[in-house]
Amino acid sequence: MAEDYRSAGVDIDAGEEAVRRIVPHVRSTHRTGVLGDIGGFGGLFDLGATGYRDPLLVSATDGVGTKAEIARTTGRLDSIGRDLVAMCVDDLVCVGAAPLFFLDYVAVGRLDPAAIEQLVAGIADGCREAGCALIGGEMAEHPGVMDADQFDLVGFAVGAVERDGVLDGSGVVPGDALVGLDSPNLRSNGFSLARRLVEVAGRPLDGAAWDGAATTLADELLAPSVIYAPAVVAALAAHEVHAVAHVTGGGLPGNLPRVLGDGVDAVVDTTAWEVPRIFRELQAMGGVADDEMARVFNLGLGMVLAVPAAEAEAVVATLAANDRSARVVGELVAGSGRVDLRR
């Protein structure tokens, strides 16, 4: 019998069916500036239609890491795409940019149109919330390289910022207040350790997250990432903001120094917010040291803004008005770019 692409493990018909399914999700994200429709070799975007005076383009790319493995093993693919968007667009706002458009790359072991639709629907949900358009993407089937139900997601986001509005760390000064935005879950960071802790503890993903919990462990681990970009963009428009840090892998100690420069230290009061229960449960599963937890997870703060102390409460109010709870969690002092977590 003659060999063909299907016998090699690639199903062209399934790919065409997947595209048919995702078209309405992609179109639902269109915004001012989008030109053309799905199906071309490249996505077109008219920056001039967005009203910027002297814009700079800002790009960011990321994935969802091994959180994808928990989604795969539980068969819950509906929200992981939202995580992908969050990881990318929330990097853009750290330099002052508002998200404009997004592209995705989905690699699978076997192309299942229904599964692809769930993944892309989640991406589209995240794009609509972030205010950016999903203008392109790629699906790739990798038979013999990935298991049939395995997948990986990669995202690429582009935003714009006025040249005189770029945040480069030069504006931070001792005395600035640190405003932390709440994160109710792990988002998409630290999952290699989280998965290891669950394995070591022998905890079933479909079991209660903790004694008396109404949610399962899978519910807590797969809770979708908060998307901070729209609220932070609103804060940037309304207030003087000196720096924005996205608290991802590396936690506060690894991410705050990236935006502070060498002349200040961040003094963070770790009693200023409540660490979500899931972090303490994970810590107890493997006896993880406090310092290691802080280096791996966000521990309840997904972003931190450095603002003039006199504006801190107004910034908190603006964030709250945009559905993102926040609080003052510390201050900047003269120093050398370190983070001091005080308990």
C-alpha cells in the first residue's frame, strides 16, 4: 500500500476542520487596526489607525510551561489559553505598552479539532479581555515526537507605547510606594515544582484541594491566570507610575530587581496581603523552605507597581475600579537593587 501523510500520523482533514472551528473565536477578538481575515500567510495590523503620536512597538513571547501537563492529564483544556495570553500581555505593560495583537503556536501529538477549539477559544477569551486581536497562529502535528494527547502552547504579543511613555526603570526613587496586585492562584508559574510536590505527597488531582475544600486540587492548580494588562494600562493613563514588574517565575526576588535599577532596594511587607491557601498546601506537601517558595511562586501578588507615595491610594482605587484588587505592600529605599522580604 502506498504511504501518505495520514499514514505518517498527520491528518490534513482534521487540520482543516480545526481551522473551521476556530474561525469565529478568532474573529471575535478583532479590534481597531486589524486588516484582513484568518487564513493568510501573515496577519496585518494598521498601527496608524490606533491614534498613537510617536509609538514604539513592544513584543513579548511566552508559554504556559508544565501547567499544560495538568490540563492534559485532567482533560481540561478550556482555560489554559487564557494563561498563555496573560503571560505575554502582562509583560508588555511592564514597559508601559498597551497590547495590540497576539499570535499563537499550538503543537500537538495528534490533531483533535475539538481539543484545538477549546485551546483557541481560551486564547480568544484572553485576547478579548486584554483588548488585543488574535491575528494569526499556527497548528503543528508532531506524530512520533509527542504522545497523541500531548500539546504545547506558545504565544507572541505586540503592543505599543508612546516614546515618551516608556518605563525603563529610570524613574524610580527612594520613597516610592509599592502597590501589589492580588493573584488568587499560581497563574502559570512554578508548576514543575508544584507537580513534583503533588507526586511526592501522592495527592490525587481529583481529590479535595485541602481538608474541607469545596474545590479539587485540579481546580486550584488549573485556575486561570488573572490578566492585569487593562487595569495597569488604566493606571498608567491616570497616574504617575515609575515602574511595573510582572511577578512570574522567580517570584518577587527575581522580578522586582528587573525594573528597579541599581540605586534602590525594595522593602516588601509580606504581612500586607494574605497568601492564598493553595501555596501553603503545596509547601506542606514537601516541606519547602519559605525562601524557596518566594523564589518560585508569586505567593499572591501577580504584579507590583512603583508609584509616588502620595498617589499610592489613588492608584489602588483606579485598579479596583478596573476589577483588580490591590494594596500597598512596601516601599523603595536607597540601596543596590535588592529585594528585602520582611515578615
